[in-house]
Amino acid sequence: MRARVNALDFAPEKWRIRSGGINTQDGLPPSRFSEEVMAERGIDISNHLSSPINNGNLGQAALVLTMEKYHKSILRSRFPGLSNRIFMLSEMSGQEFPVDDPFGATLEDYRRTADVIERLIDAGMTRITELSILEFE
């Protein structure tokens, strides 16, 4: 997402792009395949560390994008006051389908997942920008 915002030159300094997990520990490094696939795309995530989602980091978000409907449901349930900001990434392009987590799968599975995410971000960037506009006001 950050690479796409920077490439569009849409006031990238005003965007706060974060990732978080529902069932993760704080401070875990990315998987080897995640690093490799992102490096293939010219993106260095070697310094990225996992971060669990909590009210503090979620409450600051104008938009929260999940990969799966289950994640969307959990977040809307845990944070009902933020429900109107939580969507699946696929919804940004007018679709509704899960993006499978390749954790524990093959390098090729990681590549396929990255391809899907890139396509969804590109197809949904107009909607993402519209829903994130609160960040700029």
C-alpha cells in the first residue's frame, strides 16, 4: 500500500499506513518468504515487526482493510464504534472475496497472494482514497 501511495504521489507524507494482526505477538519479524517476495517487488520489509491490533492503533485509522471476512467480523465485534471504517480489501474494488494468508505455504503461494493484493489495491485505490479522505482534513 505504501509503495502504491508513494507511486501515485498523493501526499504520501499525510498517509499513515500500518499493519496489524488479530492473533499475533508484538515484535515478530516477517517470514522469510514474505521478505523474499517483497524484495522481488523492490520493497524492503526486513525491519518490519508484527503488531497486534488494539484500540489505540485501530482508533487512529480512517480506514481498516482486512484480508478475510472473518477478520472484518472480529474487528467490527471488538470495536463496534469503528465498524464503519472496517472493510475487506476486496470490497474496495467492488468485490467480496477473501485473500488467503499464505503463512506456512510455498514461496509460489506467497507470490500469488502478493499478486492478488497488488491487483486489489490498484483496482480499489479510488475507493481507498475516498474512504481515507478524513486523514487529509
